[in-house]
Amino acid sequence: MIRKQQIIQTAIKANIIDSNLSAIGIMDFDGLQKTVSDAYAAFPNNFFHTFAVKANALVEVLSALRKYGMGAEVASPGELLLAKNAGYDNESIIFDSPAKTLNDLRTCIENDISLNIDNLQELARIDQLMQEFPNTKSVIGFRINPQIGGGAISSTSTATATSKFGYPLADGNNKQELINIYQQRPWLTSLHTHTGSQGCALELMAKGIGVITELAEEINNQVGQQQIKRLDIGGGLPVNFSSEEVKPSFADYAQVLKENVPLLFTDKYQVKTEFGRAIAAKNGVIITRVEYTKNSGGRHIATTHAGAQIFTRTAFLPKSWPIRVTGYNAKGIEKTAETDEIIATDVAGPCCFAGDLICVDQQLPKLNPNDYVMAHDTGGYYFSNHFDYNSLPRVGVFSVTGKDDNLNISCIRKADSFEDVASKM
Ligand SMILES: *Cc1c(COP(=O)(O)O)cnc(C)c1O
């Protein structure tokens, strides 16, 4: 936690939490770089890692991840534009979305951007486009739903029998029909599955990946040559939100995959991943100021400026998305049992909605007005999320780099003034 203590003190000294900007996000770019190098170190050279842009769609973050060696997985024309603005080559981008328009598909195929087909109606559109652009370098394959069941969080379980995502492989005669589809189209050279996300066991993810690997072997055997060259195994590596520990690590995941799907660890296939949360979450924090405190029904309540507008998942599904917080005094020194009384606390946000809580009934050193609260592991799906774009106030985002005792902090997304936001709404 020494680095985090330095981060908050640097932020306080730089005066970036003020009356206009009372909640900020901070990404640790050195941490991001180390996470990406951990991912590359855990897997052999036939693996290529892309970042799921939806997890943190800020151009500066995307641009840094590109420099650290990642590609980009995008799921909308907006995300594609962000990835392009962050400097990604078309060849390093993959477009996944269950709702690609004809225009989206044309953009991909015309510009050699790879894509995963979600369904047979989309395939029919691509059949047309392939006549127009027969020499495209887009790597095209199907997203497969292996229908192997869900994990602990239903809203992030993508491989249930009735999931909205991908081609349901286990239904009826679907498997043989898919093999026929590949046999008739030599340009289908990839298979994709994303058996995640948060809440899914590594073994469940490995099982889904095992299904597409066997399917690739079966298609290649029936075709009589290696038509499928790429396996896209998706993201979904869960993140530990309860402590600083990185668990499971990329190395843990690699080991489970190696035991269950050893073929991935030969050079036979190019293997692509699409990690989001596991890259971003632990390299970001949200810091907000305590405005007021009160006691209500025996509970200490600290009202801050970060609530449902940033912690949307946590506010609506607190059991699935618990957030760990640490209190700091106005000088940025961590509050502990030695400095303050430990007391049952709710940390609340500014929204007029009773569920607007970052955490409930936590034993925390007593928070006072002008203290700060740091919410950990929030570098993915929180302050960069689209949900907060229309809220007042918007959250400014900063980066830190450098050694613990000499951090550089700089703004990577300015928060619009209230006047600016109000004039656009
Ligand atoms: C969301 C998503 C990811 C990233 O999931 P994480 O759980 O953040 O790793 C990867 N691939 C696809 C297709 C997704 O929709």
C-alpha cells in the first residue's frame, strides 16, 4: 500500500481534488505495464493479447496498452474509433459485437479488421461482403457458445444454454451445420469463445476453450487441411476484489489451460486473448472526499462524491461487485485502528437514491469530513464507463507513473465543468 499512499499524497499536493472535482480516477501506468508483461510472460509466443476496450475506453490508457504490446478488442463503432485514435493498426483490432450493423461489417472487411460472427444472419451479410472484398485480410470466425453453464454472477456469465452471445453449439444439429458452413467457406479461419467473465472458475473457462479447440481439430480434419489457424479464447479472467493480491494470476490461468487444453501450448494455433478486467482493475483507484458524516440508527455514514454514477455495478448489485475501501486523512495519511476508532460504516455517494452506497456496514477507522476514501481495484468498468458520461459531476481521470517516492501525475481525461455538461444535455 506504500505506492497507494504516495499516489493519494501526490494527488492532494497537486490540488486535483477540489470543489469542482470531488471524485477522481487514477490509473497507475507503471502497474499496467507490469500487468501486460506478466500476461506475456505467462504464455508462450503463439499467444497474442488484446485488451477489451469496454473495460477502460480512455484513449491514453489504450495508447499505453498498445505500446506495452497489446491489440484491441472492440464491440462498437465508437470503441473502434477510440482504438484507432489510440494508434492501433487495423490488423491488431478484433471487432466483437452481437449487433454489428451492415456498415460495421463493411468497415471491418474493407479495412482488414478481424471479426467474430455472432449468428447466421450476420454470416449471410458477410457472404455478400466477401464477394465485394474477396482479398480482405480480416481474420473471420464464429463466436461459439459452448453452452456449458454459468458462474457465480449471472449477468456476466456468457456460456449458459440461453446466452444472447454467439452460435449455440450444443443445440440440435448445430455442430454439424457449423462444420458444413466452414467447409464451404475457406475464408473462415478462426474460432472464438468468451466463457466469462467475473465469477467464472478457471476450469469452466478452460472447458469452453477445450470445446472450440476440439471443434477446430474436427473441422480441420474434415476439410483435410488446417483451415482454422486462430483460436480466440476471449477474456474473463476473474479479479480478486478482496485484497491487494493478484489472484488468480495469469500464470495460474496458464497452468489450468495447459492441463486442460495442452494443444494451445504447441505452435499449431495462433491463440488470441481478450482480457479486460484482469489488465485494468487492479491498476486503478477512485479517490473521493468525505463531505459530511452522520450517525443514523447506530451506523456511521460518510457521504462522498462517488456513488452510483461511477460505482453503477456496485450500487445495483452490491453482493456481486463488492468494493474494498481505505480511509485517509486530509493530508493523505492512511487511517488505521491506531489513529481512529473502528466503527461500522456505510460509505455513501451523492445521488438521491438509497442504494447509492460504495460499501455497507464495513468496520472502518472512523471517517470525518475532509478525509478521503480510496476505492480499490476500480481501473476497469468504473470511471471509464459509459454510464457516467451524462452524470454531474463527471469524474476527472489522471495517470501516475514513476518511482513510489517521485510520482508524476497528469490529467488524462478532463472533467467538463458543470456549465459545459449542462449546456449539452
Ligand atoms: C467483455 C468481454 C471481454 C473482456 O472480459 P473481462 O472479463 O473484462 O476480461 C472479452 N471478450 C468479449 C467478447 C467481451 O465481451
